[in-house]
Amino acid sequence: MNEKKDRKNDLMEKVVSLCKRRGFIFPGSEIYGGMANTWDYGPYGVELKKNIADLWWKTFVQKRDDMVGLDSAIITNPKVWEASGHVSNFNDPLVDCRKCKMRHRGDKLLEEKIGIDETNKIAFEEIGKKMTELKITCPNCGGTDWTDARKFNLLFETHVGVLVDKKNTAYLRGETAQGIFINFKNILDTQSLKLPFGIAQIGKAFRNEITPKNFIFRTREFEQMEIEYFIRPPKEERDWRDIFERWQEDIKNFFEKDLGISAKNMRWRRHDDNERSFYSKDTYDVEYNYSGIGWGELLGFAYRTDYDLQQHIKHSGADLFYRDENGEKFVPHCIEPSWGLTRTLLAVLLEFYTEEEISTSKNKTETRVVMKFPKQLAPIKVAVLPLSKKDELLAISQKIWINLRENFRVEHHSNGSIGKRYRRQDEIGTPYCVTVDFETLNDQAVTVRDRDTMKQERIKISELEKYFEEKLA
Ligand code: GAP
């Protein structure tokens, strides 16, 4: 068995095609001609996304005694975003190509040519001029003449109620994090939490991106998994740095041990003074080497000081102070790991897409496509496949299916050749296939095929549940 993986060239294309073909991710609004850069998660995509989110929740909320969860509203009072700074500062530089009039994000085009560090040194007002000077080509027409950059606010505006009026303006949340800050007091009042503690949230966020692209990498509607971890105001750097470094360790472990992403495909890129927000003391982008895109941010990690809570105190007048057991009152500081759930899912799809050359029974070789997801992430854990549609086999296979699905996500398929059915399950990453054959009628046993090794073993039906409990633990 010869495993080949081409990270450079067409891996992204292959993954996009598999996602559509096998029911992970579909283009949005397809039957109406589509809606550019929107994506719908199909039966396996929704399972995979949920499994990633569940694993994250289990790791960072369920198994810790210093974390609680939240699910805050998507439609929010505009004052939240005025306080957070998003209304005035959440802008991208919009440039127009003078030749074809197409609009682009100037900083991203510059980044592709001169890298992110050099781009960060260029002042907003200089972006258009620099692009013309460097002869940056328009991706649409090849033109090299650019307008000055204008500020384009990313918040998604909507109107609440029947009147489309400035007074009824609301924003869809641009990040889940602000929902955490505005519920800080509610959580303090209802939970017995002692610093340091964190609040976690998973959910949709919306940004009116100028150039959404690269499949689900940059979209206008996406999902985040965010944590705001509150600490005492530090007296010296070590006080926050120790906790910051522990989080770095926890994040690394989650990527490498829980998600199984190889260290060589991840890197931590530290923001320099030009890139880092003025209130942050240290910030990293944790990047994945996305095939066809290159290094792209998967997670933002920052020590945000007490900026957010102070802003909400100033704008809302609410009491967002913490009182310790000695009666001391202060505004906690905060460390924020902010994952893109949909970007994590894309990394997982690229990471575990595998092609293997295998020999067939006719002494030929063929390519087997396998999604080698870690078992916990696999959308379907077991497929039950009766060798034929004969009633006596179906009676047994359906009983096995019904029993196993009490504990695991299991499919039952009786159509098509067994080879084709195995191939389909390999492509969706199902770790085990159970085949019911005519021998089953005599020995009350079935064949269990392992996705990765393709080895088969005979297991008594009465022992199947225990077998999978151990294998899928
Ligand atoms: N609360 C901090 C915050 O939102 P961010 O770096 O703007 O920080 C965090 O976003 C993560 O959200 C990113 O690392 C990325 O994974 C994801 N993300 C941001 N914009 C996205 C988009 N347009 N499409 C998909 N994911 C996005």
C-alpha cells in the first residue's frame, strides 16, 4: 500500500469536489443559480462540524473546572459594537481597479506580493499608491492602476421591525466574543466563579467581507469557537505571561493530540507592533498551511488587557467589576483564544484527505481515496453492509444497525456491490464497516473491516457493541 499526498497542487480542488460529491458541503442556494461564496453543510459536513465543536467543548469546558459556556444572541444592540470599537475601526481597505472597476481588499493583494510583515508597515492612506507603484495586478483584468483605499466597515447591518430606518439599525454579531463581555455580569451573578475563569461560546459570526474566497476559508457567514479567560489585573508581566503560555500549550495539544493535525502544518506567527491592536500586550495568529492558499489564520490568540470590559463599562454604565473574597473591586483582564470553527473544519478536511495506491484482485492498481479522520471526528462511525438484499441477511443487519445506533452514528446500506460500498465509506471516513454474509447465518458472526488497514476480522454479533465501545472510545 503506497500512500501519496500532494499538498501543493490540486488537494484543495479534490477536497472541494469530494465535499460536494459525498455530501459534506454544497454551494449555497444552488437551485436558484447559487449565491456566491455561501456554503451549505450537508449530512456529513454537519456531523463533522458538530464533532469538532463537541470535542472542543469537551476539552475546554466539560473537562475543566474553570470554564462555563454561553450562547448569546446574533442580533445585537448597535451600542455593543460602538463600545467594542467595531463601528469605527472594523474596516478593511477597499481599492478599485481603475481599468475594470472591480473592488478588492488592498491589504490582501499586497500581502500576496510582499508578505504580511511588509504590508503591515504601509499606512492605510498609502495602500492604493503602493499597489500601483508595485504593479500589483488586478485578479479580474490584470490592470495595475489603483484608486486610493477607502475604509469599508465589515459589520453586517440589518433593520429590526417593519421600518427600514437608522433608528432600527442593528448588527449581526461580527464575533461571538462581544456576547461574552456583555454577559459578564449575568454570569458573575449566577455562577460561583473565582478568578481565573473563562467563558466559552460557539456560534455564527458575520462579516461583510470584500473578497470572500477559497471555499469556506473566508466567507461572510462563518462559525467561531471563542474563549474569554479572565484573570486578576497583573502586577507584573509574569502574572499574565504564565497563564498565556499555559493556554498556548493547551491550544497546541488540542490541535496535535485531539484533532490530530501534524505540527509541520501549523505555525504561530507573532504580531509585531504595527499589526498588534494598541490595547493588546501580545498577539499571535495560529496558522495552518492550507493547500492552495498557503499559511492562513486559523486562530487568533491575544492578551487583550481589560480593554473590552472597560469599554462596556464606559458605554453602558454597567457594573462589570469583580469583587474578590477580601472585598477588593477591580476589572479583570482577559486572554482570548479565538478559533474559526469553519476554518478548523477546512484544515481537518485537507489534513486527512489521503490517496493510496492499492492492488485489486485482478492484479491491477487503483487509487483509494480515504478520509483518515481521527475516529472521534468521523461523521459516521460504523456502516452496516449486508452482502445481499436477501431477507435473512437484512433481518440480521438491520437488527445490528438498530442496536449500534443507540450509541454511535451508524449507517445501513444494502445497495450496490460491496466494493463500491466500502469505497463510499472510505471517502466519508467511516472507521469501521460491518459486513453480514451468508456465513453469519451459521456462526452468528460478522466481518469488521478497518478503514485504515483494510484488515478484516470476524466478530461475534453478541460482542459487537463492546468491540466498538473499546475501538471508538
Ligand atoms: N474575537 C476575536 C476575533 O474575532 P479574528 O482574528 O477576527 O478575532 C477569529 O477572528 C477567527 O475567526 C479567525 O482566526 C478565523 O479562524 C475566523 N474568521 C475570521 N473571519 C473569517 C471569515 N471571514 N471566514 C471564516 N472564518 C473567519
